[in-house]
Amino acid sequence: MRDTQYARQNAHLLLSSAQMKVSNAQYSASWLISQERNRSPVMQRIDQLEAVVMAEEAASAPTTDASRAQVHRSRSKPTYRPQRDYSPDQDQDEPGMDF
């Protein structure tokens, strides 16, 4: 007898706890919806303009038509630079500075 009363009371507490969680979630959702509806027109306009500015910046960004392989090659090896000849007869410094 006692076990059934305990089980019934426990089930009632679990049910009321679950109902309270559902009620809180519904209230939270309705509050968020009302906040979105009641946002100031200034903030709504700022959000719209931010989207426009981001789109304009993306459109004006320089585009590259280099493939991924070309980018990898350009980063992996340095460009060819011929070695400078430092022989005294071809040096471009003043004459007589052959150290």
C-alpha cells in the first residue's frame, strides 16, 4: 500500500515538473517572438543596412582566378632569381674598389 502511494506521488511530481518545463519553454518562445516583433525600427533598419554593406564589400573584393594548384605552387617554391656575378671586372661600383 505504501509503495503504491509513493509511486503515485512520485509520478505526480514528475508530471508536474515536466509540465512546468514545457510551460517555461512555451513562455520563453513566446517572449522571444514578441521581442522580435517589438524591436525598434531603428535596429531593424541597422540590420538591413549591415546586410547591404556586407554584400557590397563582398562584391567589391578582388577576385582571383588562380586555381588551387597555382596558389600552392606559388607558395611552395620561390621565384627564380639569377645569381649576381660579383667579379671585379663587371662590378658596378666605382673603379678600384676590388676588395
